[in-house]
Amino acid sequence: MAFLRSLGLTLLLFLSTSGVLAQLDSSSDESLGAPSGPSVTSRNTTYYNPILPGFYPDPSCIFLPSYENTFFCVSSSFNAIPGIPIHASKDLRNWKLVGHVLNRKEQLPRLAETNRSTSGIWAPTLRYHEKSKTFYVITTLVNDHLPQSDSSRWDNILFQSKDLYNPTAWSKATHFTFEGYDPDLYFEGGKTYLTAAHAWQVDPGIYQTQIDLDTGKIGEWKLIWEGTGGMAPEGPHIYKKDGWYYLLAAEGGTGLQHMVTIARSRNVDGPFENNPTNPVLTNANTTSYFQTIGHADLFQDGSGNWWSVALSTRAGPQYLNFPMVRETVLTPVTWKKGEWPVFSKIEGKMSGWAMPREDRSIRGAGQFVDDGDDIYESFFDSNGNLPAHFTYWRYPIPDYFTRGPRNILRLRPSSNNLTALNGNYAGPAGIALVSRRQSHTLFTYSVDVEWEASKQEEEIGVSAFLTQNHHIDLGVVMLPDSGGKLVPHFRYRGASYIPMPEPIVTPVPAEWNLSSDDSKAKLKLRLEIKASNMTHYAFSAGPVGAESLTKTIAVISNEGVSWGFTGVLLGVYSTSNGGEGNAEAYVSRWGYLPQGQYRD
């Protein structure tokens, strides 16, 4: 999973899909068979991509009849916490967040210290072992600031659980050694085969060994395929069908030349022969809105039909405005006996195999991916937890996010702002940002904040946050006026590897300050980020209870947060900007209103 893209900085891109298919521990071809499932529609079904809109790259999916005929998918999370989100569906159209594999710091403490915004969790693979009734997720914690030749760059890890719906059932990480990434699991004959992509700048190729799932002990690695000649062969997945072992992979890097390729062999460890029609799935060199297609995975539904998930970017060949970056798409696959699979072209509106009838009766406390937010005061559940889809950048500092009066959110400032120490590292202080994913082209995100401040550079604000070095913020900040008196100001500023507009600083109207002490600010404001088209965000603010007075402070292109591996998070932050301030903010009326999805 690697790919160089330059936006003022040459960056190693990557990422892989680690395949998902419930596999039986069997040497029979039936290890990929799907038993009869729920009732389906009588004809091909129309559905829409992406099925997981927003920051959900490198999908890995399985279908489990034993779990109420449910499909499960995991995806990459990088530095976002909770990490490795799990989505479930019974009909392939309605997808619900049902948990996260990585949900406790004790599982993987090292994630708190990652350096670089492209570090963290790359390309998890989800597998289910029928005989042991165990879920396995295998992935890599990548220290992306280190060179590929440094073995400590690659921390390959494995999690397991007997209950996918219970966050605490997921184990701590079991570590194993490999100079590479994108690990995949395949079970057969009482053995577990581990296949992964070697660091491509060192020795490109797909390697394989066997692994003990409880200890992480591995055997000797063997090169089994070098790909078709495209850059960075990665994202391998092994499937067995009709006496053949099929090896699915990604090549070309995770940008505009991304593609899916496949090979097969009569033996699990090769030699593998290339499909003469490779690549089997790509939108490279087309005018399609859906670009960067790759890192695919294959699975069957309850009727035995084949499907593939992959990542894609809604950018068009211009590749300029794509703030949700890499998302999960779905396509039907025709796979006749003894032949190569044939993938349908990825588009926004699709016609696929007859799908199960619509069914939203899915367990789990999370929300469906297309849901909005309307959280007036009840931020915390009875256990003191914020909503499952709320997201932090690395592990949150508990003291920053606490229950306030009326069950609203009390937000305390970090000394770091959102760029933190250098745009890559945040140190032990972290950043005080709580967010949710942007999951629609058009939306309005807004919060009410109640805030009292008196020290210079104390700040509360909202952000379209991609990474520490790519974010667009509207803050309310204490700054001196022309006479040197500290008064609250609105301040737009942005960080990106591409040029951004200069900061905009304007005083908050004096009548909006409710403080009787002119040395302090006491504000009750509604802060808003709105995407009314596919290219720009509008940042606005106004007094609570007087929406007609709302002012638009800045309209900024989303090109500065259209970059890299992740996707935009929309959230509220608090910082002292390295100063002495400690002003708390109280957050209520958290809203996210979906207003449209562009698919072509």
C-alpha cells in the first residue's frame, strides 16, 4: 500500500483492502460456499455508491448466515479513535455502525505516540473462523515517518473476539514480525496462511507464511507473486474456488492509477499465473467521477452471488475537490465455474444481483452511515459514553471531554491547537477535538457553544479537520483590539500542503458579548460549517436565539483538505494556543443535517 503523491510534499501513499470472506477451516472448495440466506427481491436491485460514504477506506467484508444473515465490513482508521470501525448490513444497502475493534488504549498503547498524519492503522482484514467461532482482524500499525527499510516502521498486529458486537470482547493486539503491510488470513486444513505485501520500495511483492493466531509465531516467508508490473503490489487476499486458489491484489498506488489485479494457482503458495485480462477493476484514464478504485475484496451473499467492495474517491480525473477522500463502493461480480471473476464497472447508480429485502433491524448502538445528528443536550449515555460515531484524533485525554450540566459536553482546552507541535505529532497533551465524519457532499454542521474567556489566545471553534497538517477552522479567540484591549474575535485560518487563503480576523460584535466585565468575554454562539456545493465550505457564526444575525465569516475551497488517505472530520475544538488560558466551553445542539450526495 504505497503511492507517491505530491501536494507541496512528496508523500508515501498506501493502503490496502484486506479481504473479507467468512472461511471455513476446510480443504474443500466448499470453504467459499454460502448457505441459503434471507428472502431476496425477485429481480436485479438498484443501489447507490458509495455504500459507506466518507472516511471508510480499504474495506474488508464478510457474510455470516450464523449471525442473522448479516454482512460485516471493517475499514482503515489511521490515527482516528475509536479505530477500525465495524459496519453491519442485512440488505447491502443500509449499513449501521455496530462497534470498533480498537476501542481501549490498553489494546495498542503505541497508537497514542504516532508521528505523522499518515501513520496509524492501515488496511485491516476481517476473517471469521467457523470452527472456533472467532472473529479475527489483522492489520498494521504504520510509523510512516520512518523509511520503508526500517523494520520498526511496520508493527503488524492481530485482534480476536468471540462477540463482534461487544467492544470489550476484542483482545489486546498480538504482534508479529514482517517488513511490510496489508496482511490477510486464509484458513485451510487446520492451518492459517498469512499473506502480505512486502515494503514495495525495498522489495515489491506478495509474500506468504503460516501463523499461530494465539501467539503470533510465524514460519518462513515465501515470495508467491510479484504482481503484473504495476507499482506497489499490495492488498492481497486469497480465495479458493473450483480447485483454484485466487490471489486478489491492488497495484498502481492508491491514486489515479489504482487498479485491481488477480492471479491463480492450483497450490495456495503458488506459482500464480496472471489473469490475461488484468486489471479486472479500475477507472484509471477515464472521465468517471469515481476514481482511485482499488484494494478490493470478494464475498458471497446468501444466494451464492459474488460481490466486491473496494475503495474509491469521488474526484473525477481533475482530482481537486474530494474532502471525503477514499470511501467504500460495492459492485456485483460474475464468477463462472473454473473461470476468472468479471467485475462490473463502478458507478454512482448501480444495478446488481437481487439483494435481500430491505431490513434495518441490526443490533448495535451506533447509527446508520447516512444518518444525521440532532443532539440537543443528551450527549452522554448511562455509562458516560459519547455517541459511538464521535471521533478523536489519537486517544482522547479524558479530562478534555466531560459531562456538563444538563448532560451536555464540557470541553476543556488543550495547550496544542489543531496543528499541534509540527503538523504531525501532538505529544502527550494531544488535541481537544471531538468530531464526526463528513458523509455527504452537501450538509450543514453546527453547534451551540457557551464560553467565558479572559486570556489572550484562548479559543473555541469548529473545524473541517482532515489531519493535523490539513484543516480549516473558524475560531472564537481572545485577541487585542487596536487599543490593546483583549476582546473576542472571529478567526478563520487553514493549514494545508497547498496554498490557503490568509487568515481572516474580525471582532465579534460587541452586543453579542454578554459579560458585564469588559475585561472578559461571555458568549453564547451558534457556530456552523456548511457545504452548499461540492467545492467550498462556508463558515458562519451568530448569537444563540437570533439566527437572523448569523454572519458568514469565510467561504473556503475544500481543496486544502482533499488529500491523502483519510477523510474530513467535522468537529468542535478548544485550545489555549500554548498560552495560560483554561477557559471551558459548554457544547450543546450538536447538529449534522445531510442535504445531498453527488454521485456523478
